[in-house]
Amino acid sequence: MVGRTEDRRVEQRANMRGGNGSVEVAHLFDETQSLGKTRMTAQLTFPVGASIGSHTHDPEAELFIVVSGEATVTDNGEVHTLRPGDVMFTGGGGEHSVENRGLETLVLYAVIFN
């Protein structure tokens, strides 16, 4: 299956999970296209200062892959800075958040596994 940029469903989510600002969510595939293996497969774009508030995935798991910019993530109480090419995997009830504290737009891919 091929997904084209121009065919993506794009939405703006304000104060996502209690976070700051608005995060753009460009859906790469929906649940049916991923054979039910993922709940979300998307490119997330965070303007400077935007964030996704602290939340959990249980029993789900989530993978982040940073494409550009710099992400400040909290994973089970530990704060980390992720740069392009860095990844984070979390889930099973673990608490996490993502914030763009950098000086440029943050772009990452997020996959939430069922």
C-alpha cells in the first residue's frame, strides 16, 4: 500500500492531552489500512512551545521517531532531549509527554500500537 502526501487527513489538535498550543497531526494510515495493528500512524508537527501533555498508553505502546527539530520528552519521570534520528518507545501504562522547547519546528513520526 502506498500513502501519498496529498491524500493525508490533516488536523490541528489544540491543547493535546492538556498540552500547550496546537499540534498538527497528518495521518499516514488509519487503523483499517494497518490491518488493525496500529491505532495511529502519523506525522506530528509542533511549533515552538507546543506540547502533548502527560498521558499513558495501557495496554498500547507508542513509538516516536524524531525527523527534525528537538523534542523534550518525559518518560516515566525521566526527562530526555531527542534530536533527529533519535527514537523513544513507551507504553504498557508508562507515563510520557512531548514538548518543543527548541528554537525551530519539531517534526516526528508517532505510531501507537494496539
